[in-house]
Amino acid sequence: MTVFIGGAWPYANGSLHLGHIAALLPGDIIARYYRLKGKQVLYVSGSDCNGTPIGIRARQVGVMVEDIADRYHEEFTHCFRSMGFSYDEYTRTDHPQHHEEVQRIFTLLYENGWLYEKEIEQVYCVHDHRFLPDRFVEGTCPVCGSKARGDQCDQCSTVLDPTDLLDKSCKLCGHKPVLKTTTHLYFALSKFQQPLQTLLNEHKGKWRENAVQLTSRYLEEGLKDRPVSRDLENGVEVPLEGFRDKMIYVWIEAVCGYLSASKKWAGEANDHWNEYWDKDTVSYYVHGKDNIPFHTIIWPAILMGMNEEMKLPDHIVSNEYLTLEKRKISTSQNWAVWLKDLLTDYHPDTIRYFLTINAPEKRDADFSWREFIYSHNSELLGAFGNLVQRTVKFYKKEFGDNLIVTSVDEIVERRVEEVFTSVGKWIEAGSTRQGLEEVFEFIRWSNKRFDEKKPWVIMKENRGDGRKVLEEFIYIISNLRSILEPFLPFTASKVGEQLGMTQQPVWGNACLPLKLTIENTLPLFTRIELESIDKEREKLTRKSNVKGE
């Protein structure tokens, strides 16, 4: 069995904030888990360096589009690496190989009859003498009345065309645009209505509920053909005569990155990309709520239209939104916690823990500095860190560095096995939050057992029995190293080093006899002072442009 995992591609027009990471983190947990299982995994993503958002940012700063793309791609790469993301390939959409692959797919769709020419009226700014990309058009959503962009309403998730907007204005100059006739290529998306309905029906149990509901809504409303070419400043050129002055629309181009990244990885790793795109592969697509239609409708339709028997999405892991101190994250108002800043002051596993245990899997979740710091102190330090340190320090003090665990209580061995099985099922289902909750329930069970066993009392009566009890908890900790590896990889690695475990972790009970060496008894975590809560809140309010409080 092979496993393909595609993480959504963040726009390279601004820094990553916690909302981005909350949506993408399940992908890394799933990838790490399957590798522990011994499966062949291909985990890909990259920076979206094409399209309007980059152009807008470049104009604001007064630099070339390439400069913005380079700056943020490098920042993303550094942040993902610092967070422990284990991508097999993290690339970018302005890479030549991506352009070539997108043009190949585009040509294939055209040759297979899925693209056609259409004369349309497009929004044109007389003041700037240019057709406006969708995100350069702002106005009122005709469905819910909220402020919206020309491609999508973030409030009600309606996919829009700029001509649909009411009270349109040009984002560049603020003037009211006009409609002007031009010719573009369209994707016959409406013809995929029934195959996509079948895909939804067959995969309802593997898609998050928000993906099922939103996809059902689009299908019930009836799919409409969508333009696939646009008058853009940067992107992938349309490879067809008569349209070479136009670019391939970003919404169809970016999702093709999953395939182009797979081929790029295969070329560099001297491996076979098609093994991860055949019918036997299990595929996961990990992203935020706003990207659902691109992964449940657009990308499957493209794969179907290629007529190459490409693997369609199995699991859709689509998070709801993450709010910040009960308010919607706003990059324009700087109401955000930027990942690059957070990583300078806090451990990456502290961030991974909080964003997983509080993941917005079924409903919006909130990041608050109070909960972030309390969860570190109570769960990571107080529960897991305490279990490890009191066990290894006690053992080292009484019996030295070396030990061989030959047997443990059947209750413990069975409990460990149950945790591996249960947590594994949750991860495979894409429910990483429930998986981590099970892990920490087991950690709390282990701490309670430690207190009930009272090894410090047993030690006074019979040192052999006391040693046996401590070995039982060291066995638990050695298994937690593997169980926690997908969630908290840096901490899991530290536990392995602490116990002298040189073998690679695997998903399953540690084999007995287990020979270990206590290399050190340093604490896994340090306490975060509660004064940090007010300091961080004040910093957030001071830097933002949000009114109130």
C-alpha cells in the first residue's frame, strides 16, 4: 500500500499565521504515522507563487513579483522545517517543471474536449487600462450581502465571478470598472456533475462533514462551467494558439501542483511517481475550509478529464477556521499570531500540541494565549514531562543507568497495544485531534497508576519489586516515544535519546526484552510563566489595527 498526502499551497504574499498551520498540521501527523507503519509515503506541497495575491503584494511594496515570491517561499520553507513538517517535496508553482506539467494537463483537457472558447464580458478598469483579475475586483456578494472578492465570498463560501458582484470597484484605484468583451477558454465543469456526485456518495465516510455539506450544496445548485484563462501578470502561459497572451487561471493551475510536485520528487529521488497515483494508493488532501471546492470538485474533475486513470481524492481533511482571542484572524489589521515570531519564543511541539488538541475539526476553534500557556504547563510539562522525569530520575538514582525490561504486567502491555490500535484508527480517519486526546488520556492513566503503585513505598519493602514497577513505567515511556512521534516529533526524539534508544521508532508495542540506557534525566519541558499571558495579549493589541477592548 502507498500513501499520498497533499498539503494545501499557501500564497507567497505574506507570512504564515496560526490559521494556516492549524489547517496544514494534520498532513504531517498522517505522513509520520504511516511511515512508522512501514508504508511508502509521498507527502507534497509548495508555495503558490502565481496569481493575483502576489501581484497585489508586489505593487504595495514596490518590488518585482519574483522578489515577493522568493522572500516568502524561503520564509515558508524555514518555518515548516522549524515546525517539523516532513514534506518529501516542498516546491513552488513558479518552478519550470510545474509550468510544464500544468501546460501538459491543460493541453490534454483541451484535446479531450473539456475546454472550449467563449466570448464573455469581463471586468475592465478604464482608469488602469486593464482587465482586472478576480481578486482585483471588490464589491458586495449577491447571495449574502457581505463584502466579497471577485472569486469567492468568504462569508457564505459562494464561488463567484467578478461580474456577479454588486457595487464593484477596482482594488488598485478604487474606480468603478466597466464590462468589456473578450474571449477566454472555459472548462466544461457542468459535464462532470454526475461523476462528482458519485465520488461524493462513495467517499462521504472519508470526508470531513464540512466538505460533504459544501460539496453537496454546489452539486445541488448545479455545477457551472468555469473560465480557465485570465489576463494575469504572472503565472503559467496558456499553451494554445490564439491565447498565448493569457495565463492559466490560478484556481485550475495551483491544484495541478500535487501532480507536478510528485513528478519533481520522483525525478530527484530516482523513484516512481505513478505508484502514488494508482488505484491502490490511499490519498489525503489537507487544507482549510475555504479550499474545499478546489479539492472536492475542481481537482477531481481535472483528474477525470485527463482520462489517465489518476487516483481521485480518498480523504478530505478540511479544518474549520481558527479564531484569535475570540476574533477572526485579520492579516490586513495585523490581528494574527505570525508563525515566524511564535517560533522564536516557544517550542515547536508546544505549538503542534495546542493546534492539534484544539484543532477546528468540526467547528471553529479559538487560540487564546491563556489556553496556549496553560495547556503547555498542565499537559506537556505537568502530565507527560512529569511522568517521564519522575520515572527516569527515580530509576537512575536507585539502580543506575542500565536496564533490561524483560516483562511487564499484562494489563500494561494490553493497554499499550489498545492505544496504538485506537490512535492509529483516528489518524487514518484524519481525526488527529481525537488521536492526540487518546494519547494524553493514556498518559493520565499512566500517572494515576504510578501514584497508585507507589514505587517509593514498595522500594522500602522489596527493592526487586520496586525495580519491577519502575521498569513497567519505563516500558510505557519507551512506547510513548513511538505513539507521540507523529504529533510531537522533537519531544519523541528527545525521549529516545534520553533512554538510549538507537533503533528507529515503529508503530507497535516495543519488543521485549528491551535493553535501555538512561543517558540523562533532563526535563523535557520547562514551565512558561503565567505573566507571559498578559504580555502576549498586550503585544497583540499594540501591533494590531483592531478597534476595541
